Amino acid sequence: MSEAGAETASENEIELKLLVAAGDAATVWTLPAVKALLTKKPRARQVRTIYHDTAEADLMRAGCALRVRETGGRFEQHLKTAGSVEGGLFKRHEWRSTLPSETPDPPALAPEAAALLAPFAGKLRPVFETDVERTDALLSNGVFATEIAVDLGVVRAFDAAGGIGCETGLAEIELEWRAGPAAHVFDLALDIAARVPLVVGWQSKAERGYALALALSPETRRAATLALAPDATVPQAMAAILGEGMNHFLANQPAFEAQGSVEAVHQMRIACRRLRAALSLFRSHLPPDEIQSFRDGFRDVGRALGAVRDIDVLDAQVLAPLIEEPLTPDPVRERLALLRPRLAHRRAEALARAGEIVRAPETARLLLRLGRRVTLLAADDSGSPFGAFADDILKIRHRKLARRGRKLKQQGAADRHRVRIAAKKARYAAEFFRSRYGDKAMARYLEALGDLQDVLGDLNDIAGIADVLERAIDDPRSASLVAGYAMGWHTRRVRACLDEAEDLLHAIRKAEPFDSRAKR
């Protein structure tokens, strides 16, 4: 029988994380928007939380976090599931119970939580801890209530023997929804963001601790496949699509900040493009000024990321193949090899500029405004189901692509680029609504659209080699030499790309899976 206290609880947790500089954190308590909603004086206390797992990190792999929190000599254990993130809001299930000491006691939790931990009995050990000064308070105006907590401290990893390993600083503001419309959490966050520089957080404390303890690099992720409820209204479908776009952006930000990797830049740029495509798709369902503000904001972020991506593509698809090509003349190969360090320097400069924009206060406010809109849309059950809207949109995008793709081989680079944009819009729309349609037919359609977009992208890259080189390399003679040779070398690919694009367009014209295979 457990020696822990009988007090147990289970709840769904909804919170927003805001990352701040340690020196700015206390400023939040001086803000008029916060002071006006305080129900009592903020409480400061030292909070030490130890996270437990097996040596193989089984709980982490299962999407759970078991922790024991000590506050003022009292101990409480918590089990959290990974849950979901919707528009920047973390939504997780949590169980908790009181304990007599810092030793975890899974049977003291609710039966369903204890059952999750039962396979790991006897295998749990401390993995890392957070040690923070937490200042918190309840904010309310009688309509809504939000708990605000400011955490300042460190995350410490334990070594295999239980000793202290490496550590990193922690400074964040947590806004946890308690009652009323969830959009008010974003209203409060926007009031804070107007006066305190911040970044919208994605990683939980558990994720940061595991990354430190296990030396894990942040992972990139592709856009998730959406499963829209068949009876979802148009506003609710908008919420799901825009919310996933926001998640896609935020999920790749830790990898972008840590490494600036090619894939992290690529995925964040795709997230911006998908968000702009979704906003265009639903432009008749939101105020025009709001739509334009969102589109302009993500255009600016996307352009900064695009400057890095252009250099990555130039290096991987132009310089590297030419250097590796056995038939490349040695003088050209030597010139190409000399250009790569310069290109790396230019990439570092472009990455730094992109980082400034990603971390800019304007970008944080852009994301918070989008999160607020997503939350409002998710609660809107008015209007008709999204099905008819999706059918119409996909037919329009499909027909526009078919029309623009006529006589592709006779088109110039600018017209082919417009075909590529039409393919991209058709693909994104089909991906957004794919759960409504027949899986096999839609999968083939999306594969053809993706292949077409890639082939047309190759043609666009070939046509733009000279411009990209001129922007990336501050040496007109080298740029001209490389561009001339690269254009000649890649020209042999143009005919093959055009033939493949024509075949793909033919297959796409015949497909139209959303017309006859919709799930009714």
C-alpha cells in the first residue's frame, strides 16, 4: 500500500509559454494589464522539480513525464502526457498526488496513471531537475481566469551515478488557462509582448531537460497530416489548418536556433508558405485587413528564411554537382571550390539576419495574434460544414493549374514559374483537406503534384542561377564564369524536366480525386 497522501487529482492543462531574458522577467508584474487583473499579491517561492525515467528513457519515448516537485518542504508528484499543441497552446492531461518525500510513488496516482507507469516499476531514476524561483498569481476579471507564473532558474542534468552534470539557464513566463474564453490567454500575452521582448515557446521543461540530459539535438519536423472532423464547420477547419501551420513553424524553431540546419530553415520557410496559402484560401472568411496583416508578416519572415534557402540550393544543386562532375575542367573546378567558403560566409550572414527576424518582437506578436484567431475559430460552430467549401476550392485550384500548364514547353521561365505557383497552391489545398477524400486516389494526386512542383522548381532554379550567384558572391568575374558554365551544364536537364512535367500534368488533369471519391 502506498505511503503517499490520499490527495490525488486529474485535470487537462492548457498553457502558453513565453521565453524571455532573465533580466526582463520581473517586468511583467509592473505592467498595467497584469496589475489590473491581480486577485492578490504575487507569491514567490523556490520550486525544485526532479524528473524520473528509466535508463532507456522509456517514459520520454512514450510521451510522458513523471516528476516530483518540492515546494516549501511539501512534495507532489505529477504525471503529464505529451498531449497536443494547438495554435501555440499546450494541451496536456495531468495527474498528481501528494508524497511524504522526494521518492516517486506511482501507485499513489489515479489508477489510469498508475497503470501507465506499472511496466517501469523498479526501473525509475532521477534524470534531470529544474530549480527555479517561481512567482505566480491568479489573474481574473470575473469573466476569465488565468494563472501567470514567472520561472527563473536552471535546468540540471544528472549523471549515471546521480551526481550533477551540465546545466542551462531557464527564464520563462507561463500563462495557464483556468476559466472563460481561452482567447483571453492570448490577449494577456499580447499585452505582455507589447512591452517585454519575448519568443513564443515550443519546448516544455521536460523536453529541454531531456535534451540536456541525453545530449539530444532538436529535431525538425514536416507538416503534419490533418484529420478534419467530417462535421467541422468552415471556421473550425480554418482553426485546424492555421493551427497546424503555426505548430509547424514553432516546432522547427528550436532546431533553427540550435543549428541553423538546412532542413530547419527549409521547414520553417515551408510553414510560412503554407500559412500564407491557407490565409489566401480563407480570405473571404476573415476581415481583409487581418488577412493582409498575417500574410505580410509571414511573407517577411519567409523572405528572410528564403535568402538562406537560396544559398543552400545553390550549394547543393549547382556547385556541389559541378565539383563532383568528372568532366568539369580543372580551372572551373578550382574556382568553384574557392567559392564555397565565401558562400558559407554569406550563408552565415543570411542566417543571422533570418534569426533576428524570427526572434523579433514583431514575429512574436504575429504568432500570438494568429494563435488568438485560431482559438476563436476553433470555438466557432456556426456556419456550414467545410465539405462543400473544400470541394469548390480544390476544383478551382485544379482547373487553374490545368489551364496554366497548357503548352508548357512553349512557355518562358516567368510563365513556368506561375505554373509552379499554381501547382503549389493546388497541392497545399489538397493536403489541407485530404482527410475528406479517398486515401489512395488522393495520395496519387498529391504525389503527382509534389513531383510536378519539384520538377518545375528545378527549372526555376536553373533559370535563376545567374541571379542567385550575383546576389550570393561578391565577385562579378567568378559569378559570371560559374553562371555561364552552370547554365550550360544544367541546360541538358531542361528538356528532360519539361518532358517529365508534361507527363505529370497529363496525369493530374485526369485525376481529380476530390470530384468523385469524396467521403460522404
